[in-house]
Amino acid sequence: AQTVTQSQPEMSVQEAETVTLSCTYDTSESNYYLFWYKQPPSRQMILVIRQEAYKQQNATENRFSVNFQKAAKSFSLKISDSQLGDTAMYFCAFMKHVGVSNMLTFGGGTRLMVKP
Amino acid sequence: GAVVSQHPSWVICKSGTSVKIECRSLDFQATTMFWYRQFPKQSLMLMATSNEGSKATYEQGVEKDKFLINHASLTLSTLTVTSAHPEDSSFYICSAPTSGSSYEQYFGPGTRLTVT
């Protein structure tokens, strides 16, 4: 079974600064996907960024980027130029290679507060 | 992008009654849907995988007789909480991949259940 661990229950950052959220996972799979989801106060889950395990290049989406270290089983999220709208719960998630299961395994979450 | 709806968004019921929550994929067909439960300030916990035309697969520790899942069509899955008790009060979220070969998973907006 896969496990996903987020070691930072809460974090805060000043507006316009950069923050990094940590995530580690444990799996025996060699082919998988990793995701960061955002859950704002509305509680609607929003996909922030994804990473395919077979890709060495770190994924980026505008102000969001990841540091994927496959050997270390680490998948951190960096948010640059933080905005007030980034305030939310952030969940790291693991998915086995598509076709085996689309089931997501979530970490415990990190509550991020962006301060003006 | 694909849209998943849930109904109702909020429901209050009395202890001992049953309540049904619907999850619909509005613009795509979903042979599989997932049901999650989320307690306040906690992560999403997978309850079961809903499979169109066949029985749902429940996660360990989830009572299948209490949480009845029916996936009667390619766009609708329902979760019925039977004989609800206050401890069943929670936020229930469904999700669906857009196809069996897709990592893209879309989440419903969630249903808040309060049992009095």
C-alpha cells in the first residue's frame, strides 16, 4: 500500500514571498503520478500541478513548481509570489499508473495562510 | 474542463433516518467514481470505489451495509447513509476520472451531512 506524508500541518507566508510545502511518499511502484491539490475554504478540490514519475523534468504551472526527487521519494511544492488567494489546504496525492487504478491516496494536508 | 456535481450540498437529518447523496458527471461518462469522507481539518479518506454495473469496492473499515453505493448509470453514483448517527456527520466528496485511461480526476463540490 502507498502512504503519503506531509510533515507541515500549518504554514504561513507573507504576500509576494515564496513558500515550499513538503511531501514524501512510500511505494514499491516504479510508474505512478503525483499531484498537488488545493482546497480553499469553499472545499472544492482544485488540481494545482501533476508530475509523472517517469519524467525527470520537474513540472511547473505558472507560479507553482515542484521538486521531484524520485530516489528520495520526495515531492515538494514551491509557490512563488504568494497571493492572498493561495490561502487554502494543500494536499499531496499519489496515483498508481493509470490503467491499474485511478485511486488517489492523499497526504494529511498542509494549511497555508498567506498574510498581507 | 469536466464537471462533477453533487446533490445536496448540505443536508440535515435526524438520527436513525437515511440520506442519499448523488454524484453526477455532467459532461462525460464515468464508469468509476470514488467516494471520500473528510472530517474537519483533516484529509480525504477514501471510502469506496463505485463501479458502473457492478458492486462497489469498499475500503477496509468502511461498513458496506451502512454506506450503500449504487452506480446505476454512466453518469450517476449515489451514496446512501443508512440509519444515520451523529458520528456519521461529515463532509462527503465524490470524484471521477474522465476515462479509464486518464489521470485527470474531477471532484464534486462536496456534501455536508449533519445528523442531529
